[in-house]
Amino acid sequence: MNRMSQSLILVLLGGAVLRVTVLSTTYVNYVKPGFRPFLIAAGAVVLVLGVVGLVQEWRKPHVTETVPAQGDEDTESGSTHAAAGDHGHHHGHDHSRVSRVAWLLCLPVFAIFLIAPPPLGAFAARSEEAPPPPPALPADAYVPLAADRATSMELGEFIGRAWGDSRHSLAGKKVTLTGFVVRSSKKDRWYVTRMQMSCCAADAIALKVAVLDAERPPDDTWVEVTGTWVAPKTDKIPNGTVAPELAATEVAEIPQPFEPYE
Amino acid sequence: MPDRAVADRTVEIPPDAWGRRSAVAPVMPWVFALVVVLLLLGRFVLTPVLTAPALQTWATVFVAICVQALPFLVFGVLLSAAITAFVPPSFWTRALPRHPYVAVPVAGAAGAVLPGCECASVPVASGLMARGVTPAAALAFLLSSPAINPVVVVATAVAFPQQPLMVVSRFCASLAVAVLVGWVWLRFGRSGWLRVPSRPPASGSSWVAFRDAMRHDLLHAGGFLVVGGLTAATLNVVVPRTWLSSVADVPVLSVVVLGLLAVLLSICSEADAFVAASLTAFSPTAKLAFLVVGPMVDLKLIALQAGTFGRSFAIRFVPVTFLLGIVTSIAVGEVLL
């Protein structure tokens, strides 16, 4: 791989990273919003490195006249390798020569531009598995809810209250949950779902609440569901086996929120 | 024979290279412009077609791994290039103890100061070796720095609010594994297995050397990072996590299974504590194994190590590290958790 291709790959890679961070906000589909400054800095470093390389390369015909020793650095023809007779030895030693594996850096660039990956949705959350029980919090961490109006809360908090709150603060109170629709194999319910991400989409976990008494919108529709918690009929089923349930009174379609993950 | 080969190169290549350059230079900008136009056009033509949910989910996870690792990779490469270009080799002989068996734990403990994840530590360790640091000491640093640095310690404490001992166990077990692997390498390792990246002193200024080292390491390590990202994303989408819960109650097997899961998932060491905390069905010792093995052995790291230090290094180093990671986790888990 010669210097020109190396610089081109760096420009494409840096450009793609800046494309998802500066020119749009697609980066929230992949990482936490707080990660943006680091991504911009890294993208800028890569882009500058590539642009500097390109500029040098275009100027080079004039430079080579004075420093011909530079000329033998960036050849990677098969004949040179055969003549050297020591294929592996040269890889990774000479800084101007990079093995062909660097071409793979084009793959994330193509994925970003051509597939434009959306946030994780119903496919990633398709398994019928219940969400993992959230870390146990002290009982006073859950403040009492208003009795006269619906309280908006995150799915994580709803699941925490449903499973971890000994004072049953959810009982009889109206709440509003925001998430996307995932179908269930059971006829009487569907799931309002949000992915919980701690660092990047690779570690995302699906938080699900089963919605009862409501018509199911198509998969991946973003909705606001208002309703009341349905306490489990027995306490023999341990937490984390079945998703908590919500009897819905109102389901409203909404546009996708800025932060798709919780 | 090698001498002649080198002589042939110097005789033959310059005219060839000049010829290539004059042919390549006018074409390349147009190729570049074409690629950019195709990418922008492809967005309108191909994006509506590439909508299969499985493909999109795979692409999201793949891009997420790459995008998330890039800043750490750039940081590690910057640091490594700075070590190569600006720190004289004599500094390391003075900073580290002369005796290699003592240098290993010192280098392992020094890992506590480099904030970053495993993608940063590979280029830094390679830069250290190139500057004459004993490979075993550089390897101890490579293993310890992603697991015991302040950012990871804080993340672990946040993920396990009820279990402060988990943080202590992770710190101790990770440092112990790093030092043990370093000593094992010192005792049994052969120099032929490890490809120490030699950095010939650059002819130009140290800024030119800095830039060249950075460009080389970034492209090289980045390529292997993509290999790891491809594998991890595929496994992430294909393997359902429900398979795990069936082994959660078996004592030793559950520890090994979570260790293997850490290898397959290739989660950044700054995030793995949150994932470990969500695996509630497993024992604390099994979670500890997940936290100890993950930053030291995972798919993207194996790809990076094989690319940087050679394949014959990786096939020996990776199993030894994995085995010691599991054994140490069980031992530390018995005592502390």
C-alpha cells in the first residue's frame, strides 16, 4: 500500500467520523452523547494526518529531485518482496509501508455512508427474555408518585420500582413510558422497549415492559404509553423471569427522541 | 544473499518509483473524487435497499465498536509515537529497575496511570519495546493498564454500588495476572516468538518521525481493530444471550463461560463492568472472571496483538493469559468475594 492510498484511507475515515459527529447527530446511535468531543478530536487528528500526507504526496515530484533516497520507501510490488526474500520480516518495520489489512478501515466508512446504521431496534430486542433486574436501591430512592396526573419515567426506573420497591409506590398510579414497539409471541401483549447503553451499542441491553389492553402499532414505532402497573398475581415468580406489565389507557405515536438509548 | 537483495533494491527501485509516482499522482485525485461521489450517491441509491433488520443491527454494532474504539486508538497511537520520537531510549533504562524480574511488577503497576482501554495499550506497549524496554515488562504493562487505570476503577465502582470489594478484587486480580504472565514470559518465552517492532532512527526531524510512526500505527492497528469489530459484531447478533443462563449455577463452568463471553463480546474495558453487573444470574466470582479476562483477552485485542507482535506470539500469549486470568479470578474470588 503506497502513501497515497494510506492518506486516502485516513481522509475517508476521519471524514466519516466527522460526518456522524459534526455534520449530523447520528453518533448517538452508536455511543453516549458525552463521547462527542473525543470523537471530534479523534476524527480531526485522523483527517489532518491524511490531508498532510496527501499534500506532501502531490508536492513530491519536486521534492524527489533533491532527496532521491525517499524514493524506495513506498513500493510494495511483488517483485520487490520476492527479491528481498523475507516477506514477513519487512511488514511493520518500515513506516512508509503498511500491510494490506489497512484497507479494512474502508468497511466502517462504507457502513456509515451506505447502510447508515439506525439505532438498535426491535430486531436487537426480539428475544422474549425479560430485562435483567436493575441494581437494588435503598427504599427511599423511590419518591412517592403524584396521584392526580400521569408521571413520565424511564423504563429503567419503572422496572426498578416494579421489582425492587418494597413500598409498591407504583400501585394504582398513572405513568407514561417512552419507547419503541416490539411484538411478543403472546397474543394479549406487546412490549414498549428501550435499549440501555453504558458505553457503546455493543453493550446495549433491552429494557422491556409488557403493554396490555392496547392495539399493537407496527414494530419499531416510537410510542408514549400511559397506564397503570399490573402487580404480579403471585410472588412466586422471581424478578427477571417475566417483564413487568402495564395496563394501557392511551398509546400515542411520537417521533424518535434525540437520544434513542436510555 | 540478503546483502545482494538489498543492493539490487537500491539499484533498481528509484527509477521504478519515479515512474510510478508520475503515473500515479495525476490519477489518484480523480479516483479519490470518484470514491467520494460514489459514497454520496450510494447514500441515495443503496441506503433504501439495505434495510434488512439483521443487517442494520449488525452494522450498528460494528460501527459502534469501531467508532467507540477510535478515540482510544488515536490516543494510544499518539502516545506511542511520542515515545518513539521524543523520549530517548536511555530514559527507560534509568526509569525501570535493571533486573527484569523486578521490572515486570513495576511496569505492571505503572499501568495504573494510563487512562484508556485496551485499544490504546497495544500500540503503547509496542512503542515501549521498540525503545528497548524488556518485552516481559512491556507485556505486563499491556495487560494491566486497561484493567486497573482510574477510569476503569471508577466505572467498576459505579456499576457495583453495593459491592465495593468487587473493585478491590478486580484491581488485585488484574495486576496479579499481568505480573504472572510477565514472569512466565520471562522464564519460558523465546525472543523468536515475539516480533519486536524495531524503529530505525528516522533520517528527518523528530516531527517527521512522529507523523510517520503515527500514520503507520494507526493504519496497521486500525485494520486489525476492524477485524475484531467484524467478529464481535457478528457474534453479538448471532449468539442469543439466553444460552448463558442455563450454565449460571454450575460452579467452575460458569466462571469459564463468563470468561469466554468476555473474549467474544470484546467490550471496551471502561464499559464491561456495567455488562457484568447486568449478568445477575451469575456468581460474583464468575463476574470477576468476566472483568479480569475481558481487558486482557478479547477478539479485537487478539487481532491487534497478532498484527502488532506476530502470530506466533499471539497463539502462545493468548491461551496463557486466559488460563491465568481464570485461575487467578477463582483464587481471588474465593478470598475476597
